Amino acid sequence: MIPLGISVEGRKAIEEMAEEKCNVETETKDSNAPSVVEIKKQRGVVSHIWNSIFRLRRDDFEKRLQYISKEEAAVLARLQRRSQTWRRMTKHLIIFTVIFEVLRLDFYFDRLIIVHLDS
């Protein structure tokens, strides 16, 4: 779609560029040569350093955000599991402590009653 504010010559130029693009696409599909996507240029060390400093490839931020959100979800799930495990362990610890205290007191009173009955 061509914007309305462009002059007639600009529209013709845009239409010609669109036609050339279509022609190039059909030529690459018809020929047996590998497409531009298949050919990958090897980059050198300096290129890697330059790109890492100045971040010429901005399209990676979306992938990074998705990766970070997945990692964050995994970390939150792990933290929640740990929290539930600790809560369960403390609950069981309290229950076992109360049970053992009741058993200890029962044993103590049984001994006390036996000692008083013998005397």
C-alpha cells in the first residue's frame, strides 16, 4: 500500500521497486542456485566484538525477552516448590514434636503413678 502523501513520481518509483523485488524473488525460486538465506557469510572475531559492543543486531532483544521470561517462570516455580517444601517440613516437625511431647509426658506420668503405687 502506497501512502497518500507521496507524489506521482515517488509512487512510480515505489511500484518499480516492488516489481523488481517480485522479479528477483521469482528468479531465485526458478533457478537451482542457493538462495540468499541459505548462503551464510562467516564473520570474523573483530566483527563479533564490534557487534557485541554496538549491538547492530537489534532483533535479538525479543528472543532475549522471551528467554528471560521463560527462565523467570522456571525460577518462580522452583521458589514456590521450595517454599511449599519448607512449609510442609515445618508443619511435620511441629506435629512430630507435639506427638513426642505427649508420649514423653504419658511415659512420665505412667512412671510416676507406678512409683507412687509401689510406695
